[in-house]
Amino acid sequence: MASKTLTVRVDAQVAARLEKLAQATRRSRSFLAAEAIEEYVTLHEWQVQAIVEGLEQAKRGEGTVLDEVRAKWESRRDSPPD
């Protein structure tokens, strides 16, 4: 996979923590930072896509009425556990 160099600024304390982690794991700071960015982007891409899809469903009039959701959860709350 092709890579691209990025330059980022982080708080000095975060940089120190990253250095300690890199030494402890015998990985480079660059490797750890790239791994962290990948995880962050993956998580937030998923969340944003879910929000966009939800908004599109709402515009089409699809979805669940809040009162129906509330009634369902209240009935679960009030019924004894299995």
C-alpha cells in the first residue's frame, strides 16, 4: 500500500507518552501514530455514514416514531426479567 507523509502537532505530554509507548512496544512513533489515525478514521467514518443514512431515511419518512420506541422500552422496564 502506498503511504503519504503527514506532519501533525500534538501536545508535548502526548508526544512523551507516545515515545514511551513506542519504546515499550518496540515500534516507531510513526507506526503507532499511523495505527491510531487509522482506527480513529475507521470509527468516525462509520459513525458519519450511519448519521447520513439515518437522515436520508428520515427525509423519506422512514424510521420509528419516538413514542413507539419509548413505549417499547417502558414495557421492558416494567416487565420482570426472564
